[in-house]
Amino acid sequence: MEVLPRTPAPVIYFDCGADDENVADNRAFDRLLTSLGVPHTYVEYGGGHGWSSWRSHLAQSLIAVTAGMSDASLAERPAAPFE
């Protein structure tokens, strides 16, 4: 049996406004991931679900999800089949 190399876990990041209509679902998903021991980051901000909230937090969200995308971390990952 061939053993595949272990790859880094994907970054799971999600955020939500406290006044967003989906905040209960996001909180429940956060609790589920936590109970399963799945590493993730959930951030809850004031506000709702709209452009003003997204603009306010987009930079922080992009930094969080791209944190592991350095040249060194990419070199450690196996090449995709199409490369």
C-alpha cells in the first residue's frame, strides 16, 4: 500500500456580523468545529451582512486565509496533478 505524504491542514477562517441573519448558523458551525477539534478561526464583528462590513474586515480576512502561503510553505506541498 502506498503511503501519501501528510499535507498541511487547510486554513478555515470565517467571520460574521453580530447582526447578520446567519449569525446563529455561524456560531453553531464554530461550536461544531471546536467540538471536533478542527483548527479554525471564527471572528464575530458588530454590524450586519453588507458591503460596509465586508470592506471594514476584508484586509484582516485575507491576511488570515493567506498566512500559510509563503514560498517555503508552498514548496513543501505536493504539486497538483496539472502542474
